[in-house]
Amino acid sequence: MVEGLVQRLRSIVGVRGTAASRPKQVDAWRRLLSECAEAKGGEVSARTRAAALAQTYLKLDDQARHAFLRIISLEFGPNPAQVAAAHASYQQAVGSAAQWDAEAELRAALRSARIRILTQFNAIPQGVKFLVDLRADLLRYLEEDPELGPLDRELESRLAAWFDVGFLELSRITWNAPAALLEKLIEYEAVHEIRSWADLKNRLDSDRRLYAFFHPRMPMEPLIFVEVALTDRLADNVQALLDENAPVFDARRADTAIFYSISNTQAGLRGVSFGSFLLKRVIDDLQRDFPKLRHFATLSPLPGFARWVAKNPQELAAEGLELDAAQLAAGEWAQDAGAARRINEALAELAARYLTLAKAARGGGRQPQDAVARFHLGNGACIERINPGGDASAKGMQQSFGVMVNYLYDLDQLETNVESFAREGAIATSAAIRRLARPKQVQ
């Protein structure tokens, strides 16, 4: 029986092409998905079928993958008639001895065939990685095709359960790690590009630390990683921090840990949050290894600052600046010391207002517009200092005119800050930030 199934699956897997040009192929997908959902033939057949379906999907072009996912989303939801009947039975049983059995039947009726298909994929070798990558595709299609929403919600829910922080492993990555893993760090670094192997080695030196979360089913795939510099001060410039020619700091003298890059690596895990747990675990690890550490802070970008300024030119006028956002992003002004000093003073005030006053449309307009600020403030950090000229790279000028921010993690204030931010949208700031953030009126 299994041999016959394998032969039939191989004939399907071997065919490539788009959904539009191969209607028979679409029918074959539909039949196999139905059999997968029903787990026909026992566990061995189910795994063989799921593995073949995964191979089929990976061979499809983008249009055909979209069609494949539409079939799962639209045709494998709960049966409305069964849900209605189970709900009616539950309503009749409320308050009686049969209530709990009726509740179980209702829960079973609401469990869609999509869940059973996803679970079959999860059971195959590399199945977890396959589902993470499949969701990355799904999120791209979802922007133009909202009918994929039911599948996305169920897949996100499954991934959130499978990637619960309790299942993840924290590892420190050193220069002695396998080359394949080090190459992944270079590929996945999303904040400050790793330009060379020498650059990477510098970030893994004795005065640096790099930690990552891993899932047991994806042992060579970091899910998120954070890069840390051990110093004796609050860093204000990322180029100085990453200078390969700078002397190695004696980590035994360090009293400050600077988190200067946090990179999520898997697009398919969007919405599955474990960044805050990573920072807490890293702080615990650093305190154990370096008891003298007293300060934990970031050197962070402002990815939405330039866009906000471009949409609010009146803010530039209030500062008396004659340059527009495009001219600021070009960065020519930074070559003139006098102009740079005056413009950077204005940018510091603008950035303070952006961080404390500009709100995101979502969340009832209570959360900061800047995504990095939302992350750190939501984890209990305080906006400690704004650093004009903190990132002179082309990317830094384009996204924030070179401005960077220090978010301070005061361990005694984290819980209070988290609660205030969640309850009231309160933004913890230093006195210096509050002074900079005072609104200005156009003269």
C-alpha cells in the first residue's frame, strides 16, 4: 500500500508549473491535501504524503504556491454544518451533566482540517523550517489576498505554540562556531551590515558577546540574535563601536553592556515574539560572567525618523532649518563642522519629539510610531539619550539623518515601566529627553 502511494506521489512531485496552466495538478493537490487532513493509511503513509506535498510545494513557482495556499485556506476550514450542530447541542447541554462532553464536541468541530494538514507537515524532517518558510510566502501573498487570512491566523497560532520561549535554547556564539552558522550571522544581520569575516571576528572578540535563540528542530538556524559590546561608558557612535582597528577593551573592567544590534532572522515568525525574553536571558548571563556590570543599554537606530520628518515639514520650520528631509538624508551638511553642530542640535530636539509624541495608528494611538522604540519601551527600557551623528553610514543618514538612541534598561525600574507602558502608554524618559521634547512653535 505504501509503495503504491509513493509511486503516485512521485508522479505528482515530478511535475512543475503554474496552477493556471495545470488544472489536473491542482486537482491532484486537492486530493492529496484531503488525504493528508484525513490521515489515510496510518502514520507512515501520512508522513510520506506530507513529505511529498512539501517537495511539491518547494518545486512550484510563485503563482502556483499562491494557488496551493489558497486551496488550504479556502477549502479546508471547519465544516459549518458540523459547527452549527455542535453549537446547538452545547447550548442545550449547558448546566447539565452532558455539558462537558458537548463542549469537547464543539471544540472538535471548530478544529479545521487546515490544522491537521499543518500538523502533518510539522512531523516530517525539516518540517518546522518548512512551515516557517511557508508562512514567509504566505505573508507576502496576504498583502494582496486577504482570503489567505484564515490560514495565516491558524499557522501563526501553531508557530507561537511550537516556538514558545520554554522550548528555545539560548546559546553564545563564538568565533569557534561552525562556519555554516557564522555565515548565517552575516546573512541575517539586519541592523549593521557585517562587511567581512574580519568584521565578524571583531564582533566576536573578547570584549564582545553574541547570543542567539535556537529551536531544537532548527539547530543551525538562529531565530533572533543580539550583539553586545562590553564597555565602561554609554556608547554614542556605532562606527566607533565597530571599528576593527580599535584596541580590544579589557572586559574585566567593564561596567556597561551595550546592545547594539538585535536581528530577527525568520520572516515567517512575524508576530511570534521572543525578543524580550532574549534580552532578559542575556542580561542574566552577562551578570553571571561579569559581576561588575551595572548598566545595560542599547545603541539603537530610529528607522522611521526620516519618514516622519518628511511628512511633517512644519517640524523643520519650527527648528529654523532651511534644509528639507531629502537634503538632510543626503548628508552633505555633515561635512561642514559649523552647520553640522547647529543641525545636530535641531535633530536632537526633533528626535525627542518624534519618540515621545509621534504615535502609531494601531493600538488606539497610544504607542510610539517608531518600531524600535515600541520594542524597548514595551520591555521596560527608558529613553536615556539621543546621539546626533551616531551613525554616519548611508543607511543611517537615509533612515534617521545619522541620529541614534540609547535605551537604558534599569533593572530596578523594568517592571514599573512595563506596567505603565502597557496600561497607559506612558513613555519612560530621562530628564534630558523631556527637556529636548518640549514642542516648538513656528515663528
